[in-house]
Amino acid sequence: MWLFDIFKDQTIDIIRWENPSTELLVWQWPQNFDEIKNNSSLILDPSMASIFIHNGKIESIQEESGKWSLETDNTPFLSSMKNIMSGFETHDKAQIYFVKTNKITNQKWGTPNSITYVDPIYDFPVELRAFGNFTFKISDLENFWVNYVANQSEVATDEIRMIIIDRIAQTIASLFAKKKVSYNEIDAFTVDIAKELLAETKDDFSKLGLELTDFRIEDINFTEKTQNFIDKITDKSADVAAIKKTGNIDNNSMNNYSKIEQLNAMNTAAAAGGSAWDMMWAGIWMAMWMNMWNQMNNMWNNNTNQKQEDSLEDKLLKIKNLFDKWLIDESDYKKKKDEILSSMY
């Protein structure tokens, strides 16, 4: 019996999370409550908080780092502990939790599935995956304990990271679709999308007592299917540019050319044993190409019209300059000016 008496006298005089694991955010102090001495001390390291739980409810929270003795009874946290300790029958229903309150940095994220939306310019389905990192912290200890910890003895950092990633994936997919950014302009919008995601998820994370303090999109990868579309657009853009340089090709000629190309694509698919699906995609691709051609053709025509207007202006300035220098008389100036202006109509 003397052996048991020796162990009975071994009581706790320091309450502290010794050597906290980098993999944990929350840790329950494991000792029995009746082992605590009346002159025990609570030690809180920087960026750490303690939560005192009794009968499943929060009795008090200590967030200021430092060392306090139960004898001094100088904090609400220690006062609550001493009140519970006065009745030993309740010790098994009381726990102390330690929680990290610092920012958890450089947490990697990636979309588990590809994000899909329709390219607003080239009208084809863009499929991509996005990757980056984020920083978070526990911003509301009581809210976090009530809505997530709920008497778990430990909470791993990776658990919270996965919760955040799930919500990020849902939000970022809708942001890409809402932005309607063409595949070749995505890099210019990643910073804006990241800022919008922080704003859109703020309320959602605050319900768990969490705060996303930083979010970055570091890389975007297109699926093989999307990359094939991009390669075709690049090739066809080069073809259109080459065709345009050969002469003034009107839209009717280009429509006829596209129909021949479409038939060729379908014939090729059929000769290779292609399905109706393959041939349908051949038709869709040609329709997309024609849409691209029309946009590029309009752009070229606008540029041509602008050059023509610039040329008319140059001519008017030239004859006005001649008139101002008395190199032509007024009748010649008016006559030439009327000729130039009539060419506009």
C-alpha cells in the first residue's frame, strides 16, 4: 500500500503545453484535475491561449501569455479553476485546452477537380486546375471551440486546412465563371480573383471562428482537352493572318472556305472510323473558328477604316498647308478639298 501512497502524493504544479507539435492546433491537457496543487502555475507561451471547460461549457479563456499561480487567484481563468477544485467530485468533468492563436502560414491548396467555364471570346469549354497557398488563424476562440472542437482532445492543422480548401474550391470555381476571362488573359486576373475570394469567404469562415488572412493563386494548368483547343486556336490564328495577307478576302469567300473545311473535317473523322460525336465536334470546332475569323476580320476592317480616315485627314492638312503658304489659290484649295471629302461617301 505504501507504493500507492507515494504516487498519490505526486501532484501537478505546472500546467503548460510543453513542446507543442507543429501538426496540432488544439491540445487537451491530459492530467486528472485532482492532481493539481493549490499553488500550481499556469504558463502560457506567446501565440497561445487556454480554454477552461466544465461540464461541456466554457468557464473562462486566457489569451495573455505569461505565468500565473492558482494561489494569487488573479485572473478569471484561475478563479474559475479554483471554484471547480473546491468540489472534488466534479474534477472528471473539467478540462483545460491549449489553442494556438498565431497565423498558420504557407498552407498549400489545389482544386481537387478541374474548374470548367465557357471561354467568352472563343466559345469553347475551358477546363483548368488552380494551385497556390494561404494563411489562416483562429480569430474567435469561443466560436471555434463551440462550432468545431466540441470536446475533441486534439485538432490537427491539416483538418482545418482541408475544411478551408473545400470552401475555397467551391468559391473559386464560381469566381472564374463569373469573371468570364478568356484563357489567354487569366494570368492578368489572378490577383483580382484572389482578393475577391478573401471577401466572399470571410463570413463563411467567421462562423467557424476562423479567418483567412492571405490567399494566393500561384499556378494554373489547363487540362489536355483544353490545351488541344488552345493549340488549334493558335494554329488557325496563324492561318487566318496568312490568308489575310494574300489579299482582301470578304466574308462570303471565307464562309465558303469554312464550309469546305468543315466537310473535310467530317470526312476525315468518318474515314478514320469516327463516331457521330467526333463529327459533331468537328462541326463545333469549325463554328468556333468562324467566330474567331469574324472577330479578327472586324478588327482588321476597323483598323483599315481608321487608316483610311487618317489618310483623308492627312490629305486635307496637306492642301491646307499649301494654301496657307500661297502655293495654291483659294479656288484650287476649295476644289481639291471637295474632291477629298466626296471620297468619304
